Amino acid sequence: MGAMTPTRLDPAITTTLRKAADGVRAASGARIGDMVEEALLRTLSDTITLGDDGTAFVITGDIPAMWMRDSTTQLTPYLRFLGSCPPLADLVAAVVRRQLACLDHDPYANAFNDGPTGAHYEPDDVCDDPHVWEQKYEIDSLAYPVTLAHTLWRTTGRTDVFDERAHRVLRTIVRQLRTEQDHDASLYRFQRETDIPTETLARDGRGTAVGRTGMTWSGFRPSDDACTYGYNIPANLFAAQALLAIGAIAVEVLDDPALADDARALSGELVAGVEEFGVVDAPSDRIYAYEVDGLGGVLRMDDANTPSLLSLPLVAPDVFDDGVWRATRDLVLSPANPYYFTGTTASGVGSPHTEPGRVWPIALAVEALTGTPEDRVRILDLLARTDGGTGRMHESFDASDPAAFSRPWFSWADSMFCELALTVADEATSAPA
């Protein structure tokens, strides 16, 4: 991708972010405001490097690879400033260009190196492409870059990221999601020599058996854990939302009505598949399952990583059923969800990806952002008090001992904390006197 240089923040970006942090201080106090300012500046300066080709490479904070998901979600709190801060929009555009280049190279990979370095999470994986850190196929790896590009366009009006490569990638995304509606016809396989079952796929790398449902198959969840059943419901709804974005881009920017029609039709097929197979019975109501296989297998749970069931109003606002989601939310935030943990300090959604009893700040932020203004204030304070004394958010922490945490620097979690704090500040400013 060419030579890379550390990000030197344009003074306009620094001014914008420090002013926003001042608003957080006014609404939530000096400590939370300081945490937000430091996190906003740190993510841009320490996780992003700029290429001489007009692209930007984004690491997770503690892993030297670029995930399509993380590199999008890490930018969440900055999106509100794109229209008023052109240098920030330029930076996001550079990230979008790199994401599209990655998907153009391998749309089945979830994480990439900064060029053909040959680095791999596991060197003995089937995929030995030197550009690819890991080739776990996750639907959200296709959807997140689409939603970021769409937000950049809708917020600023700029269309420069939609070049011929972008056009090609959008067509590839639709084609791949269609291919995986019939996974048995797909050539994708993932195998890893491991004793951890969630780190590889069953059936010689094909994953557990599935029936045709109209939904699209995924090998792995947003946690990078293997799916128990191949149709992940929040990922399918997120993909349906992203396909609507592709439809809009195809019509209004690319002048490709055929792509628009295909994307919109596929979006409808995914939603119909979810409604038929992914809405299931619970003790008191109909809810979204987390995963199904179209053969009778149903998994009633939620995971902290997004897209999650809890996050559907954020990631799939035009395609989810609010009534079904509200019943699902009640289950997710209760002991009926096997990954909802309660301790002496906190209660919240965790993940099979981390130790039992550990709550994820990402999930707490999502709980707040999809809840009430009172929820947002309460959970923001809880997050600030459970940082383990580090001034940073972590992947997870023990619900009874916040000093016991995983991943000391996890930029995605920092960004979700910032998004919540900025939302609380916005609501404080707009509240009637």
C-alpha cells in the first residue's frame, strides 16, 4: 500500500475534539471529560497511520492488524463531526479507501496486514496470503465498510471514495452474500489446528450443517468465535441494512440501477428469512434468536460484540422489528441470556470469547445508547468507575472486580465510551431548562 506515516492531527481536528470534550466536562464532570479527550485524540494519533496512496491503516490498539469491523467502530464518535470538520472527513475517507482495498483483495478475510508482511494470527492456517492476518468469514466485515462509506457520503456529500474499485467491491459484496445463501455451493473453508472448538469450523472447514432459509451464512461471529449455527441473526439484519445503503449509493452516485435492484431485493430476502426462521418463541413472547441453522437448531443468547441483538436499533434501524426487539432486549438483559453476568459492581452482557463473569464495556455502552436518557447517565458513570484505575476502557472486566480485565488497550471500547459520553452531553445541551 506504499509508505506509511504516523497520523499528525490537523489543528482543526484537535480543536474540534477538545471542544467536544469540554461539552462532556460540562455535562458529566472533569474526569469523564478528560477520559474522553484523551481517548478521542489517542485513537486517531496512535491507531491510524496514513499511506502515500491516500489510504489509512487502523490497528485495534493492541493488535497490529486492521479489522473491517474495528476500524469502522473505532470511528463511531467522530462521525458527528464530519460535516463541520473537513480534515476529519478526509481522514475517514482514507480509512474507507483502505477498507475497500482490503475487501477487493479478499472479501472473505476479517483482518489484514499493512501490506504483504506475511504476519498471521496463526501461521499454519489454510490461508497463507501475506496480506491477510486472518481469514475468518464474518458478515459484518462486508457490512461495516459500506455503512461507514454511506455515512461519510450522507453527512458531507462527498463522493470521491466511490471510484471504480468501490463500485467493484459493492458488486462483490452483493454477489458474496448471495453465494452464501447456499453455503454448500460455496468454496470457502476455514480450518485451524486447535483444541478450542470456536477457533475452527466443523465438517472439514465448512461449518455445521444448515438448510436454505433466504438468509446468508457466516462462519464466525463479530467476536471472531465460530458460529454454533450458520445463520447469525444480528449479522443478517445488519447486512440487510448495508444492502439498502448499497442501493442508495448505486442509484444516486454510481448510476447503476441493476446493482441497486439486486441489493434491495437481497435485503428483502434476508429480512424475510429472519422473520420466518429467526423469530422464535420465548417463555413470554416472540424474540430474535441469536443464531439458527434452518434445520431446527436455535440459539437464544446475545454476545457483547456488535452487531448484536441488543444493538439492532443502532446497526439495522430500517429493517428490525421494534416490538420483537423490545422483547428480545428484556431477555438479553436478564439471566435468560447465558452471557448476562451480575456481580457486586456491575451487571451486563459478556461473551463466550472471554471468561465467565466478565462484562464488556462495549455492551454496556450499547445498552445505554439503546435505552433511556437516565440509562445513559447511569451507565456512563458506571463505565468511568470500572476502568480499573487506568483511564481507559477494556475488552471486559470482572463484574465484581474491575481491576481484573482483559486487553489493557482496546480502542473500540474507548470509542464506544466516547460515543456514549458525547450523546449524554448532547442530551444535556438540548434538554429544556
